[in-house]
Amino acid sequence: MNILVCVKQVPDTTSIKIDPIKHTLIRTGVPSIVNPYDAYALEMAARIKDAVGGKICALSMGPEMAKDALKECLSVGADEAYLISDRVFGGSDTLATSCIISTAIKLLEEKNGAPFDLIFCGKQAIDGDTGQVGPEIAEHLDRALITYAYESQIEGDAIKVRRESDEGYDMLLAHFPAVVTVEKTPYEPRYPSIKSKMAARKAQITTLTSAEVTVDENSRGLKGSPTKVKSTYTAEVQKNGQTISGLDGSLAGAKIASLLFDAGIIK
């Protein structure tokens, strides 16, 4: 198995605030972390590697400091890592970002002499919540796509994915090569050992610039980013709900109905 995992370094949203005047994110002094959904994607890839063998490549786009996120990936299962970093890529929206990443993936596939069997992405980045980059990568590469994977297993030349739905869950199958976006899974991302963490610190990460990742100037950076942010806002803090305990199913249901009736939510 030849697997690639797309990773983004993001600000820790539990520590971030919004400027009340400019309505922009205040990133100064906020620690950076691996996007949590990407961490789950890497864990899914690592479990496949444990089961059937193979190699995992981690790929990120961002400033030089994003190498810290890639080294974290190397410490928990990735075998090699690449960073796409160039000033001309700055300001790229999701469409431009997916174009740049897809071009880099093609470059790595040419180097390997074969396409990646699987490309994993987190379902979304916690600093954007659009969930667009993974599906756009699949479109650029003309690959099969499965979104919101909860669990997965390899069956021959295909990946079988369980995806939760309103009715329960769906079972989906995609033949290689395929792109899969991952949500929070039933298993937490693994922790690195001291040995793997030390090795990752010393690892050399290759930087790919616009000299290698050749993207037209109309498809990169601010010039290639048609998305315009109209406004940002801080989500309202929801009040704590009321817990119903000590009752069986029917009595608990009756209690909830009574509370909703008293609150005027149902009539």
C-alpha cells in the first residue's frame, strides 16, 4: 500500500479569539497544532499500514513552521514527509490550495512511478470548517471519493468504508486509487514513543517550492483565490442542558415531553 495523508497545521481554536474591530482571527500567541481531523486520517492510514503493510507519506502546505506538524506525523506512523512552501502560494483559498496540493501529489507520484493507492484528508480544518479541499483534490486528480469515513478496511484492490448517516450508517466501496476524507473515528490517534519522537526531530523534511510545484499564477495565491470572506463571528455559547437520569426509556421520554411542553417548544 502506498498512502498519502494531507495534513494542515492550524491554530488551537480553544485558545483563539476574534478581533472585535477587524473581525479577523487573532493568531498572535496562539499555539499551533495538527488539525485534529487530519490526525484521525493519519491514524486510519497507520492502521491500514499495520494490517497490510505499506508506506505513508505526509504532505502539508504552509510556512516553514509547519514542519513541526509533519514531524509529529513522522513520530506516529508516517514514513516520509514533504512541505509545500513558497511565498507565491500565500493567501490561497480552498480552491487554489487544492490545486497546489494536487499538483504536488502528481509530482510525488511521478517520483514514485505510480499513483498513491489512497489519499487521506481530514473531513475539514477546524480553522475553516468548509470541508472543501479533500473533495477538490479528488476532482483535480479525477479519483474516486468517499467522504466522512468513520471506519475502514482493505478488501483486495479497494477500500471499504463505514460512514454514519441519519438512518444508521452506510457501507461504501472505492477501488484504488481513491481519496477518503475522515471524521472523528472510534479510535483515538496514537501517541509517539520517546524513540519515535527523537527520530522525528532529526528527520529531514523536503520542501517543495513553486520551482517544483508549477501552478499557473491565476490558480495560486490571492490572484487564484475567488473566495471572499464577508464576515466572521464567534459562535454563541450554548447553555448546559438538563440531564434525565434514573428513569427507564418510557418514563424518561414522558419526562422530556413534559419539559418540552412546559417550555412551549411542543404543543
